[in-house]
Amino acid sequence: MADAAKSSGRPMEYPYTYSAKLARFPYKFYLTKQWIWKTMPFALLIVAPLYYKLSKLSNSPENVAKWKEIRRKELEGHHDD
């Protein structure tokens, strides 16, 4: 039984399982050769303050109350029987 679990030490000809595919993926090549991985941190630094400001504005108590009133008015006319 112990002999069956022992591997030959040679890599698979084709990685059939997802874990084998992840292990054999050329991460270094993609991280060094593709432009998206080099520019993504800069883009996040530029866009993060904008997203923060939009989030603060859309979740402000005044805006929440305004939209609650808008939704109340929309539903008001639908239930008149």
C-alpha cells in the first residue's frame, strides 16, 4: 500500500487536476510581461479616493432619507384601491 502512494518524482505530462494546473501556471511570466499587473496599483491609488467620496455621499443620512421619500412616493400610487 505504501508503494502505491509514492510518486516517481517526475512531473505530469499534462496537469489534469486544478491544483496541478495552478502549480504549473507560469505566474512569473505573467507578472513581469503583462502591463495590467504593473498599472493596476497606480490605478487603484488614483480611483480609491473617488470611490471613497462617492460612497460617503451616497450613504449620507440626507441622501438615504431623500431616497426613502422617493420610494415611498413611488409606492403610494400603486396601492390605491
